[in-house]
Amino acid sequence: MIPLRLARFFSALALMAAAAASAAAPALELAYRDPLSGELVTRAYAADGQPLQEQVVAARVPLGSLWKLFVFAWLAESGGAAPDYVCRAGAGTDAASRRLREEESYCCERGGAIGRDAALVSSCGLFFEPARLGLQAASWRDFWTSRAPGAPWLAELAAMRPETLVSPAELILALEAVPARAREQAAQMLLARAFGPGGEAGAVRELGGRLRIKTFSWFRPGTRERYGGGAGWLVDGTPLWFAGSGTGQQVLARHGATLAAVLPQGEAALAPGCVEVAFFSRYPLARVELPGGKAARPGPLRGRHVAVFDNGVALPFLASGQMRLAQQDGRPAVSGRFGVDEYVARVLDREADASETEAARALAVVIRSYLFNEARREGNCLAIADSSRSQRVSANPPSAAALAVAAFTTDLVLRGAPVGYHLDTPGPDRLVWREAQVAARAGTPWDAILRRAFPAADLAASRDPAGLPCERLEQAERWLQAQAPRWHRQLSALPGFQPPASPPLVCRLAWGTPFSELDRGRIHVRELQTMEDRITLAHEYLHLGLRHHPASQDEELVERWARQLAGGG
């Protein structure tokens, strides 16, 4: 038996060794797959962001709460049942009650419930417990073995716990093994994890909407020192992992600038979606000409054209097939259909100067927020006029600077207050472009410019499911239930459609575009008053019914069926 004094000596020696190892560890460890070369890149950095050439990332690192991301991926891809977790911790003082209250603090208040998407954002481990979800080791192994042969631990359900040690290289392989559909669903939700505590911009200031990661916090191997970081993808799909001393949120906030500087830029990944623009809506259009004066034919517009207005003004523009010329009430009309971020970039070019980067980033968030708040829903598109009464839109392809700003702010919006902007006239809930320019030139970052202009609003991810409220639209629910039997007979011809197990809740949407929560079977729409409202409700109902089938991603097919079901064509 070792004498007590000698045991204390060895214990102290071990603690000193662990402390020395921690002190020698780099401030930031990073691994990612280079999108150009395909090579695995691992780097170590000092606290000031300088690379440490003599140091390497740890050979084995804890999985931490990243296991929840892989359970989410399995649920999203396999269509496994995922009932809400209901918080039930009482006020008991015993150890089990205290532990349950602590774990449920990541989930919901007592008596509340949390769904799959919000559980991922909130890191609610109780939701993802394999035993609660009925996950079987054999089916889990079958799912992951062929997808991630280089990460054998991923195929073991028993390894889905925070203390599991893996290599950063294996984590990158595991992230690459997540099926595309599950990755896209996770990435939509994970932008919300990039924000700091209390809704502060945190790393979003440096990285914008590019980072889609699940944070984790555990202990540095062999010590009781906090060790955290994050893993996931950049918005273009590049897998990454990073870690350092502290919690995941602390590491992200401390090293956001370094990550922004060293992570691959890749190509601008513009958000999809559909925005239908009615060009020149306030100015009567006399005709559209080709260069040389020949009249343009109705249909898609490609190449150089000239819009000639009744007042004699001529506006040259360049079209690339996304714009169309038609006749409406005997007059020419030009429309365009763009992705959300391309629309934002076109408005930036028309209303401001995208080369003023920080001011332009602030304005881009306002433009996107205004679009989601004010545009009409027409089928699977948002419809808005090119007008000084709403937002003016450039008829020319967006500049590289505007596209870069739109891509940087992708999926970022303001919530909690109406938004608007003006060139030089102040007003409540309004960004003044001239003031934003002055602030940016004085060194004010884009998120602080927004906070100053909209003190009552919060910068947020456009799809942040945590705490998503539901004000029931009972009229819409009754209408939907009345239509369901007829719809189900018609939908027997649609491959992959499975009626929801129970009638979905329909929630009133205060702002933004209608959507369905696939994990909770809830539909969010604005109203049920017009034919377009009924088509929208049918559209989202179809997404619920097709949630386990690739057809759910085919917006044209879903919209065609929605119009047929609602009687709109």
C-alpha cells in the first residue's frame, strides 16, 4: 500500500502534469476538409490568431454533445419517430431530481415540451436519448457502417455519449457521412447556435450566416478542465471541427475572428427560395427593345435590352433568362424570379453601395427582413414589386460586392419590430443609409449599426425553432380537417405521400414565409382568407405528408399538387 503522503505527492504531480499539458495546448485547434484540394487540413493557433507551426491538434478528443447531431441526422434521414420530450422535473431535493432539473434546463420549463429541431438548437440531450427514441443497435449499425467506414465508432450506438474519444479526422469523416437531406435540415437550424448568450451577435459578427455548427462542452482528456468547441459545416457544405479551453460558446466567441480569417471562403453559397419581382411597377412601360431599336419578343429575356417608358426615359439592362416579358392589359410588363440572396443583392445595388461593406451588411439584413415581412405569398414564391414604396430592385445582374454581402448575411433577419430604411431621413424602426455609412467608416461593425437603428429588434436566424410560439389558427385547422378525406383519396396517386398521423396544428405566422415543422407536425401560415392562403396551407400540408420522401424537395411538384387540391388550378 502506498503511504498517504506519497499518494498525495503523486496526485499533486499528476495535477501539475495535466496543468502543464493544458498550458502547452494551443488556444484553438481546427480541422476541416479543403474544398479545392480535398485534403484534410489541421491547424493550431495561439490566442492572438497566429498559427503555431510546431504544434498539432490533439490526437483524441471528446465527442461531447456532438452525438446529438448524429442522432438528429438518423432521425431526419430514416424518418424515425421522434415524439416531443415533455419536461417533468419536480421540486425534489434528492440527487436524481436535481440532476433531472439541470438536464431539463436545456430543454423546457416544467410541463412544457420540445421538438426535434428546437432540441438540436437548445442541445436537449434528454430528447435525443437513444432508449427514449427506441433506437436499435443493429439498425443504427446498418445505417452508418456503409456511410462512414473510416469512423467505426459512429456505427456503435453505445458510443453516442459525451466521453467517447475520437480523432478530429474521424469527426470530419463522420460529418461527411451525414446524408445530404439530413445535413440540409440540420444546417437550417444550426445557424442559431452561432449566436452568443442572450442573443448577442457573438461569432455571427465575424462569420455572418456562414457557420452551421453544433457546439459542445466536455473535459480535456485526462483532466477536469473544460474543453469545448463546435463541429458541423460551412454554408457551402465544407465540414469542420474546432476546439479550445472553455465551453463551446466561449471558444466560438473568443476565436470567431480567427475562424473567419482562416476558414476557406469557397464560392458564395446563396440561399435558394423564390422571389417574384414585378419590375418598374410605378412607371408605365411603353416597350422593351433590343439594341438597335427592334422590339423584344414576349418570353424569357436574355442579353442586353432597353426599357422605354411612357415619359421617354430609356433604361438599358442586361438579362440572363431569369426575367420575362409579357403583355398585361395590353401593356408590356417585365417580371423576374430570383433566389432570396440574389434578390437582396439586386436591391443593395439599386438602393445603396455594396462596397461600403459594414453598412451594406446591415442594410442586407434589413432588406431580407422587409421581404419576409411584407411580400405576398404566390404559390411557392414571395411576390413583391420593384417600387420606391417597397424596395427598388436592379434589373441588372448583381455586382460581385453585393453578392458577397448577401452571401455573408444569408439567413439572417431582424425579429421583434417592423423594419425599413431611407437614404437620409431618420424615423422610428428605420435604418438611415447615410448614418450607417458614417458609423461604418468610424469602425462600427454591422451588427452594432443594426442594434442602434432597431433597439427593439433582435438579430436572429430566419429558421430558429427554439421557443417558436404557436398561436392556433383554429379556422384553418377546421378547414384542413374537412378537406383531408378528399385530399387523401386524390393523393393516393402521389408516390411517397403518407397522411400525418394526427391532424396538424396550424399556427399564425406574424411575419416571414409560411413553413411546416416536419419534426412536430405543425404548419405556420399567416391567414386563411383567400385562395392563395388555401393553396399555401395545402402546400405545407403536402410537405408534412412527403417528409420521408425525396419528392418533398421538389417545390414545383408540391405546388402543382397544392393548387389541384385547393381548387386553384
